Amino acid sequence: MARRLLNDKRAIVTGASSGIGRELVLQLARLGTHCVATARREAELESLADEVRQQGDRGGANIEVVVGDITEPTLRERLCQRAASSFGGLDILINNAGVGSFGRFDGSDETRLRKIMEVNFFAAAELMRQSLPLLRKGSDPIVVNVGSILGHRAIPRMNEYCASKFALRALSETVRVELKSAGIDLLLVSPGTTETEFYDQVIHGRGKVPWRKGKGLTSAAVARATIRAMEKRKREIIPNWPGGLLVWANKWCPALIDWWLIRYA
């Protein structure tokens, strides 16, 4: 099948104020993709928009920013409306927004679990659903869900986050098949450790986790791998080789992985 072209495409990118989301907007803009970027932090979004406009001569892309909480139905509606009014439609939806926490399950509560599921799973699911009418009319449309390697293998003290990413992975698998007849592709990106602000923005943190920031791929590298996968029409990618190794090891010797992880429980 022919390579997907991203020039003059129209995208919505959530969680765009930092990390992988920000890099995706910048790199897509260089390729000529017009973006509706959303996040909660207005100053960071405006900084991103300025940077996109400054590099305009490289890709000729336009950017619109929409500030708000992705768990709010009215924000999701505004995103679709902005893509339609500003760019005439939608070809790419990138669900990247996410939050995390760490700590033992028996020390957690329902509020924390529901908050993480609302952002990482329900908001992504509902934005997909709400975007479908536009995507069905789009040019070579694709949904990109940014999951995690922890959607393949869960680890102690990140139980709510892992559950949300397992749910997103399962939904992505089913929706991918359902949308195929409509000509809509779905790419699941499952990064391992990435140099983002994840650990700086957890809603709760207690105890130690098996890996920390600063030891993985950069956000720019994950964004580049994601864009290559979009162009090559991949179903799923695991950008970090240690993440791929973890998935392989968990498939063939899960008890060994359990034993290794006990020290972090």
C-alpha cells in the first residue's frame, strides 16, 4: 500500500503542551500538517503555537490552540468544531493526553482510580467516537492512540495507570477492526521509558518504581517513530527496545518478570 502523505492533512492532538504531544505537533507542522492542539496549560500551548508559526516557512502549516480539560465533553466538542471551522475537516486524531500515579493499590482510593481512567481511557474513547463523523469524510484518515508499554505488562505501584493503558490497548484493537471498512486506520503507540514530565505531573506518588525519567528515549524520538509508523501504516509500535524486550520476556517467562518486580511492590 502507498505511503501515507501528511502534507496538508488536518489533525487534533491532545496533551500538546509538553512531551510527546508537543513534539508531535512541531514535527507534523514541519511536514505541513495543520493542527488543533489542546491541553490545560495555556501558556505552554501559546508557546507551542508561536514556535509552529516561526517555522512556518518549513511546512506552511497552521495551528489552532484550544485550552481545557479533555475529560469535559464540551471541550471535545469544541475540538471537533475547531477542526471543521478552521481547516474544513479532520484526517488525524492523536489521543496523547494522560496522567499517572504511583503507590500501592491498598493505599489508593476510588477518586484516584476514576481520575486516571477518565483522562487516559474514557476521554480518549469519547473523543474517538465524537471525531468519527469528521474522520469518515477525511483524507486517508487515521487515529493514533498513545498508550504505554505498561499496557502490555503491568508493574507494581502503577496499578491504576497500567489498568487505563490496558483498557486503551484493548479498545484500540477492537476499534481498529471495526473502522477498517470505513477506511480509517488506527495506530497504537506503546512507548517505554520516555524523557517527559510524566513523573513531575503525577496526581499521586508514593514509593519507588522500576524506572524513572531520564533513562529512556526523548519525546522527539518517540514522535519521530510515531510519524514514521503513520506514514508506513503500522498497526502498533513499541519505540523503545527495552520495552519490546519486556513484552517478549513477559510472554515466555511471566513468572520471572513477577519475581523481578517483587522488589518494587
